[in-house]
Amino acid sequence: MRQGVRTYAAMGEAPPRARPTRQAVPATIQPVAVLRFQEVTWENAFDGIWACASLLHVPRAEMDAVLARLVRALRPGGVWYMSFKAGEPEEVRGGRLFNDQTGRSLRELLDRQPALQPGRIWLTEDVRPDRGGQVWLNALVRKASRV
């Protein structure tokens, strides 16, 4: 990251879920944009994206377009972490949409983004005490240095 330059954007299924980011980073330090992934318009703005358990709420029909928006928002060489619940269904649970992914389905999604370099995909077990047995699919990718 370029020294002294920081941009924060809290994105997710609905802005109310992003409010804790706005509270954690006071506007006097750095403004925080709060928006849905579908509203991202930045180009080459971020050195990294941390999408932990957030993209899983994007409908499958919108995933390619959302990923393309986020790829555009990454600077060349930028790194992107993402995680999904491991599995196949796209379903509503507890009033929220969950778009689970398998290693294969996630690789196919990522492969449709030509500016992304293949990265690592791995499984982890949820460590929260009330989530025993929940498995997460994680991915770490990079935007090509020359696009």
C-alpha cells in the first residue's frame, strides 16, 4: 500500500450490516463509504479487498457482475481474500440469502474473471463455539499486474 493512502469501504448485502465499520473508523480519520457490492464503481482504487463471509449473500445470478466490479476496483497486483460457506445450495436461511460454494464452483466463478490470476482455495472449520461443523471455503487471488 502506498504510504499514507488509505481507503475504506464497507460493502455487503445491506448497508446496516456495514455500520460497524463506519463506527470503527471515525470520519475524522478517514471517510468510510457504505454500499452494496452491486453499487461499486471504483476503478483501480484498492490494493486489497477483504470479503470475509460477505459475498455469500450475493445472489448467484449477480455473482459474475459483482466479481467484475470488484476486480475493476482492485489496482493491478492487488490481493483479494474471500470466503463462502462450503456447500452447494443457494437458499434463504433465517431470512437471509446464502450462496454457498464448492471448490469447483468458486474456481469456475474466478476463472470467468480474466484479470484475476489463479490463487489458492482451501477449506477451514468455523472456530466459533456455536458453529460446530461449519466448513468455510476460502480463496486468495491477485489481479494481474498488467491488465
